[in-house]
Amino acid sequence: MNKIIFGITGQIASGKDTVANYIIQKTNAKTFKFSQVLRDILKRIHQETTRDNMQKLSTSLRQDFGEDILAKILSEDIKISDENVMVIDGVRRYADIESLKDLEGFKLIYVETNMENRYERIVKRGENADDSTKTFEDFKKDNEKEAESQILDLKKFASIIVDNNGSFEELYKQIDSVL
């Protein structure tokens, strides 16, 4: 069987994890996350895993080792994987796509969700240490930071665009049609 690799992209709290988890559940796919590389490093250097720290670390790594360093790490991990279906969560930059697009079976999924829904989700889930206390103005500023700046442009490179402004059932129906 040929490998199928779904790259998932979308703005903060658009539902990337929800899409990834659904694909994993339906296909028993293995997941690869850009953010996990950053979380692993922050944990190892005994730093808090805040969005700000992850963004600083990402910027530093990319400045010193190239814009596509995180994508290269994941590409190498994927190449040695025996899995047939894989999900790459957190594609954020054009340089990521440039490194991933040559992987056999790669398809980019863009998850589209309005800002109000995304804000409600990020506060509710509290994934990072500073999420549950975030104001809407803080959230707007987060969306303007360098790490988020290229995501809207990635939509034009997507093979698949899903709308995540509705119910889980509506989202899952869209993903089922992709699978």
C-alpha cells in the first residue's frame, strides 16, 4: 500500500487537532506534530511550554538552522516510518510545504474557522499555560505574531479545505468524504 500523508494547517484553535484525531481514529494513522518537537526541547531545557516560548524557540531554530528545520525533522521521521497513513499536525509556513510536498502521498488539509469560534476554543481547552486567561485582544495579537503570519497564505496550497464553523458531525462528514 502506498503511504498517505495528511498535512494539517489552519490558524490557532481552528480545529487542526480535531481533524488529525478523527483521521487517526478512522485510519489508525500515526501522528507527527511540529509543536511536539518544540515541546520536547522546552521540556528538556526546563522551560514552561507557553505559546510565547514555543514561538521564540521556533524562531531561533529556524534562524540558526533554516526556515524548514522542523519540517526536515518530521520528513526524516516519516521516511523511516512503517505506517501507511500519517498525519502531520501544525504545518505553518511555505518552507514547511516545500520540504513536505515531495513526500510520496502528501496532501495538505486547510482547516478554516472564524476568529470568535477559535478564541472560545482556545480559552476552553487551556492547552498552554497562558491560554485560559487570554483575552480576545490577546488572542488577536497572537494571531499577528510571526509564527502565525504565513498560515492564511497556505490555504492556496491546500489540496483540501474544510470548514470547521459547524458541529463535529458536519466536520466529520467533510473528513469522511476526503478519506
